[in-house]
Amino acid sequence: MFNDVNCEKCENVDCLTRCQWIEFSNVEEARAERNKMIKGEESRVLSECVTCFACDEYCPYESHPFDLITELQEKYNSLNIDPSILENTIVRFAPHDQVRLKEIDSSKPTLNKCGFGKINAQNMRGRLFEDLQDVKGLDFFCNLMYHHYGKDSIIKERAPIILENIKAQGIREMICYHDECYGFYASYCPRNNIELPPNFKPTHIYEYLYNYLKDHESDIKPLGMKIAYQRSCSNRFIPEVDEWVDKICSLIGVERVGRKYDRENALCCAGIFATLDKKALGRKTQNDNIEDMIKHGAEAAVYNCPMCKESLGSKVERKGLNNYILSDLCRLALGESLE
């Protein structure tokens, strides 16, 4: 959880000075805004924040400054989101009162399709997924999306429900399809002292994909493709996962082009910007991101997050690039059709 003692040691205030959306005239100004937040006071950071989570990765002390930011955003209603949009979202994505249990073998891993089980069913086909048991739906939805709405209390309120559902279902190892789900179990819960079910292990989809590919390496046909990888916001909570992208790309014969807006300097997809009443900034962010992909010779944009693909996809295509979820590239490398 947020550690203001470590923050006091930080002379560079990297969490704020490295922000790509909030400008400070100097380090002293950034430090002053940080100190306001440490005291629980309102700061311009709260309303100017685009909720990309990058400050968590920039922090050299792993103090998770975004935890403080989102807590204060809720306290001061800093994001000023239309109440009807917020309320509709909270109601729409609520878990059920009682989970519908499936027959699950607890000795085997279970794929959590979360809320993508229907709308992204085409991305979970083929040999990579056919032998996996799965759960899906709002009963297993991590709710980290509420970080983008300045409503951390919803996540904390629903976390015990989701974890109890996992326990009731008897899941021991859960393969998380989305960065957000894995970030919930591997980062959010531990740093907020939320206890996971006994003997429960979250596994990122990329670790599963890599291990599958290694076990079937003789079946891989290198794709010979140059791609721009689009990191999701929640990947900032679990930056170590980014290494799996490089390992998978190496296995399937894909070059992740070195570009300006990648890795620690990644730009978010800006999908939430319209809701935050930052439409102009969102258009600029997306245009800068896509132009950077093209400038560095990418043939395709590749995603973990289906919502990032939805936000950027049409603009990417208009610029002549293809769009892929990374698991789909793995399927292509194994000789499968995506049709």
C-alpha cells in the first residue's frame, strides 16, 4: 500500500515528473503537489490524471502512488464523471448474488475468460484453449476497471465476493486472460492486505502461452512479422509480465519494434478519455501512438487487452496496419486460421 515515508525520500518525484499528460514547471512544483496528496489534500493532479497507472511503474520505491491518487479522486470526485454513466456501469458489472458453479477439476488450471467469454470468444479458440476448463462472467470479474472511474471502494467491496466465488468453485490455479485480472490477484490484493484463497495461484495468460509454445516448438512456423506492442494500463501493476511478450515474440518469429511509446514510456489506448471529458487529448494520444508505430516499421498492432484493440483498432487499420491479440499471433504461428 502507499508508503509516504519512502515518498519523502524521493528527490526526483518520478511518479509525477515522468507523467506524459501532466506538466510541471519544475521538480519543486511536482513535489508540492505530491505533498498535498500525502496530507490527503486536493491537488490538480487528481483532475488532470488520465488514470493510466504509469506512476506505479515509475515509482522507485514500489509505493504504488496511484493507490493514493485514486483514493483521493474518489474522496473529492475529481474525475467528475457523469453520475448516470458511473451508476449504470456499477450496476451493469455487478456480480450475482449467488455464483453458478461448474464442474471443475481443481488439480488442473482453469482459464478465467472473465467478461470477455462472449464478446471475444473468437480469440479463445483453437488448440491453445481447447483442452482448458474455464469459468467466465461477472462472478469472476476483478473490477479493477473502477480505477478508471475513481471508485476504488467498488473494487474493495467486491473483492471478497470474487475471491469467495473462486474458493467455492474449487479453483487452485487460474489462468488470467487479461492483465487486469492477473494484476488484481498478483498485485492489488497483496498490497491491500486482501487474502487470497488457500493454495490459490494466478497465472498470466502469457506464461501459459509461452509454456505451451515451448512444448510444441516443432509445430511453430515463424511469422517474420514486425509488430508494435500496446501495453495495457493494468500492465503497469505487473511490469514483469512484459518480459513474456519478448519471449513469445522470439519463439514465433516476431520482431517487437523498438519505438518511442513502448515499455516504460508506453502510451495508454486513451479509451477512457472521452468518459473523463478529455476527448481532444485522447485523439492526440492515439494519433501520436499510431504514428510512432508506423514510423518504426510496424506491420501490426498487438494487444493483450480487447478494449485497447477496440479503442485503437479502426484507426490502426485506416493507417494500413493489422490488429491482433497476442494469443492470435500464437495461433497463426501454429498454423491455425483465425477465420
